[in-house]
Amino acid sequence: METNYQYHIFSPYRVCPLGAHVDHQHGLVTGFAINKGVDLWFNVRKDSMVRLHSETFEGEVEIDLAKRTEMREKHWGDYVRGAKYAMKKRFDLAYGMEGVVKGSLPVGGLSSSAAVLVAYVMAMAKANGITLTPFEVVQIASEAEREYIGLNNGILDQACIALGRKEGLLFLDCDSNEYRVIGRHSHMPDFEIGIFFSGLTRNLVNSDYNLRVYECKTAAWNMLAYHEQPLKSFEKTFLRDIPKETFDKTRDMMPTRFARRAEHFYSEYRRVRQGVTAWETGNLPLFGKLVFDSCESSIRNYECGSPELISLYNIMRPLQGIYGGRFSGAGFKGAVIALVDPAYKDGIEHKLTEAYLEEYPEYSESFKVFWVKPDDGARFV
């Protein structure tokens, strides 16, 4: 396939060990790009048409960059249209492309939607002679997902995909947008990342993802109101702007569901700080414990996790050789990820598969286990 096209972009999937469900509240996050993802092969056209074929989904997409962005069709082509929408807000797009896109893992929870958006933004920029920094790619792809696709997320997914590095952990402040990649300590033990796909697919726009975002903002509004502070508009209200001390004074005054969402945010902020220190000192067991704690809070305070995911997590947690793990992505369907000692991965896969399928035999055809490693971010190959 590579011989038929001039350009090839690899846009990796991502995992987030610490910093779950907080990017949309301007929290602190961590992440890896991984060595599985989306491949986009394309040639630049002499006109403004985009014609793409998918080897993962059915049908083809054809759009004209010179025309106004079309309405969503609830089809994989929406992500091409979303990239067009966000790019055209900034640039004139005179030249289109034709090519093929293919995903390497049929798994929810790894931000495949963000990976394809990053690839499309990079391709449209290349076709039109536009130079973008990696962080500009992050911002444009994130805007496409929020404003066009309709998912009220932050920039975690796109940042991991565009900024990740093979030998380090991405640490990002979603308030200031400052980030750094923290190299692996010389004494840190080796690890691989296990991806345990429940067999249950998901669609975040139609899940409780957006509802949780609104609940976090409502918790922030509650705290401001109780302290007679001026209220900002809803879209400009974030838990990050409210001190933990304010939460401690008002948590018992607000409805329980809102207090739990805020509790997850503040406790996750602390876990990310502790996790960064553990990573910097090569303490992978402590880093892994914090990842487990993050998932416990996701279940208890953020109240996400389907029965299948919770079952997978409970089966996985006591297995020898797992440093830590949690739901991947929003945690409503999708997958569970774990940082694993490679010496134990065969035994982990066998025990996990046996126990999970005994409980959920209906997923015997769709349950999958994959082993991946950290990788560099989106790039031309």
C-alpha cells in the first residue's frame, strides 16, 4: 500500500495511566502514545476534493474543502468533516487528498477518534503547505472533536497522540497547557502495557461522558454559590479554579453526586502529583498503586464503569506481575489497561481470559488481549 501513495502518517492510540476524567476541568494528566494506532496513506490532489477509503469501516467519504462544512452524518466520515471544520476556521484550504485510512486495533478506550482527527489535520496541513507545531495540531484536533463531533472533552487524548515520546511519560497541565516528557529512570523496571478489551463497544457522545462534564461544572457552581462568589458562564466554569479548601467547606452542603465528582477531581490532582514524583524516581510499584487508586475513585466517585469493565478490573487487580491498571478512556465501555512486568504477561492473559469469559461467555468472540509499548507521537513515516 505504501508504494501507491506519496505520504504516510502514523497517528498512535493513547493510554492515560493517571489523570482520569479531569482534562475537561483543566486538571493535571499523564499519558503515553502507544505503538498501535491509525495509518493514513494519501496523495495530494490538484483540486479541493477529499476522497478517503477506510479499511476499518464500510463505505467511502468524499467532501469538498472549498465548500461549507457539511452536517454530521453519524458516520466515520464525520471525523474528516470535523478536521475540515476546525482547519477552515484558521486557513484557506485549496488542495484536497485521496487515500486510505486503517486502524490497527478494534478497541474502544484508546481514543481512536482523536487519533484519526490528528492524522486528518496533519494531512490537510501538508496538502496545503501549512506548517503546524505539534501543540497546534492538538488544539485544532481537540476543537474539531468538541465543536463538531460534540464531545465535551479536554486536550488529553490529542496531546498524548501528538506529543507522546517512546522513552518518557507525558505530563500535561490542562489549565496552562504547559507540558513536559519525563524520561524513564535508569533504575525503573521494564514494563509493557496490557490492553484488555471487554468486547463491549462504546460511543462517548451517546454515553454519560458529557453528563459527567456537566456534573463537574455544577459542583463548581455549587461551591461558588455557597461562598457567594460571582458565577461565570457554564462553559467557563472549571473545578481547577476553585481551591480544595473551598470544597472541604462545602462538600456536605451539595448533593452527593456533585460532591463525588469534585472529590474525584481533587484526589486525582493529588495522585498525578504523587505519580509524577514516583515516575521521576523510578518507583514503578508506587506509580502502579496510584493507577489502581485512580480506578477505584473512577468507580466510587466518578461512577463510571460498566459491569463488564468493573469485572475485568477486579479480576486483573490481584494478578501477579501487574503494577497497576484502570479503565481506559471514559470508562463506560471499552477496555481496561495495565502496566505489566513482561515476565508475567502470558500467565496474566490466560488467567484473565479464563475468569472473564466464565462470567461473560457472550463475549467469547469479541474479548481480546493486546500487548503494546510506549511510542513516539503522530508523525510522517
